Amino acid sequence: MSEPVVLRWQMPAPIRGAGGRVAACPECGLMVRLILAMDLDDHSDEPSYLTCPGGHTWPEAAIPRRLGALLLAEILESDPGLYGRLDELREIYGNG
Ligand SMILES: [Zn+2]
């Protein structure tokens, strides 16, 4: 059984989700540098968890987890070397 590929990734640009809605922190309204928790194997419509630079975490209904899985797949495809660095990245961005 392999470890699930879960990564928390800081998105440099605002994240546009379902219906064109842009994810924003419900507490401080920040829309950039949000950290998105992505699970490569979770293709559900459950909300993804986001964390803003202020440390607020919330489930973002506009970003279903299947979108996060897609984003993570694209990130890994564009930079396959990341696979070997997942542990390192988890240490930087935390996990879970
Ligand atoms: Zn916030």
C-alpha cells in the first residue's frame, strides 16, 4: 500500500474555482498566496481545504477536491522531479 500523494501548495495567483468564483479567506479576505491542500487520489466533490498566510484554514466549496487533484497532477507532470521532493515540500508546507 502506497502513501497517498497529498501536498499543501502555496498558489502564487488567485485560485478560480467552480463557476469562476475566486477563493478568498472568509476571515481576512486574502485571495493570493493561499495554500491549497491537494490529494492526487481524491476526485470527490468535497470542498478542498485552504489556508491563508494569516493561518486561517477553511473548506472552500468553490474548489472541489477533484480540482485539487487535477492541479497536483499538472504540477507533477510539468515538473516530474517534484515526486522525489514531496517529503521535502511537506516539511516546508506541512501535511494534512
Ligand atoms: Zn485569513
